[in-house]
Amino acid sequence: MSFGYQVLGFGTVGGPSFSATGGTVTTSGAYTYHTFTSSGNFVVSGGGDVDVMIVAGGGGGGRNRAGGGGAGGMRTITGVSVSAQTYSIVVGAGGQFMSGSQNSTNGSDSSGLSYTSLGGGRGGGNAVSPETGLGGNGGSGGGGGSTSGKAGGSGTSGQGNDGGDSNGSGAGGGGAGGVGEDSDGTMTDGGAGAAGYLGTYAQGGGGGHISDEQGANTNTPSTANTGNGGGGGSGNVDGLAGQSGIVIIRYLT
């Protein structure tokens, strides 16, 4: 099984005295991978270096010509020194979508080996009280909601990007691959969510528009453990929930 992120050029890690348990353990090429799709423990025997990818939960999408949720923050760290002990791994949940007067929420943080990725920002909704229409700040920022001029949320440097701004319809959430798209002001075309990493992780949710349907979002509702942001709802339709995160640790077999 290949998770693809080894294309970043991670260095030689691990060693003959190194072993560990925790998560789902697989091998691919020269590497052993521990994949955490829920919180757990990484238990090390011996010592050595590992590489880790940490993706937080994506933000939930807003309602009614709403902004898409921002992707969960994503970090890849190489050459992390570990020793014989138990390390707690936290996998963040996705944020809730906006439904009626219940606002959407940011995704939850993911963490492990003393590193944390921040949850994605919530998508802005229809700016009806108590909703402000502003996209939430986070790992990547949520897209702005339907009222013209509502800004997207800010992303976190090294983890993600800003959400797009609203100009009449919902803007796209930010993602690992870039800034969310601004909406075009026609109310019939929401802004696209930003691309993710390797087409899989940390994609921004797309913004909704005036028709009674869900926004064109770059992720599917059922894709858990990607950190993708939820799409914004169009018309009077609810948005989509953000997706849970993931933590992957690897070392030389």
C-alpha cells in the first residue's frame, strides 16, 4: 500500500533496532507505515527517527448560498526522533454543517509526536443572526458566506491557505493546494474549493449558490480521514460536514 507522500523526498529514517506498534501497520517498499484513522497510541521499542504526516479535521459547510469549509491543517515533518515510550496520537473530527440556526463549526485538531495541525475553518452561512457570514480561521480558512463582501477565513502558515471571499454566493474553502475561489457575484455559481494534497488530503469545500441544492464541493461526503472541508449549501439547503483527519507515521522497515 502506498500513501504517496513519500514523494516529498523524506530522508532515510529508522534503523535495525527500531520497532513500534499502534494504528494500522502496513509495509510498502522499504518503509513501514502506521496509519491512525482514530485516536490511539504509538508505542516505540528502541529508538530512531520517523517521518509523520498530520491532517486535522475539515471545517463544516454553511447553509444557504454558503461558504465551503476549510480543509484541516496538514503538516509533514521528517526526521522526528522517538525513544522507547508511548506517544498519544489524536485524530481530529470534522466540523458540523450549518443547519437552520445551528452554525457550522471548525474541524478539530490532530496531533502526535509533539506536533499539531489545526482544524479547518467553518464555512460562512447566510449572514442571518446568529450567523455572521464570515469564514472561520483554521488550518485552512473557510469560505465567506452569501452576503456580498463577506471575507473568507485565514489559513495557518505551513498548514493550509485562506478561504475565498463572498460576492453574492458562497466562496470556496482553502486547502493544502491553494486559496479557496472567490464567488463571482452572480449568485448562480459558488466558488470552488481549493485543491488538496495528492488529490486526496486537505481539500477545501466548494461554495453554494442560489439553487436549492448542495454546493459543488471538491470532496465527497463519505470520504472520511481526508481532512476535507464540507461543501456549502445552496438555496435553503444545509451544508455538508467536514471530514475527519488522519495521522500517518513511517520509518524504514
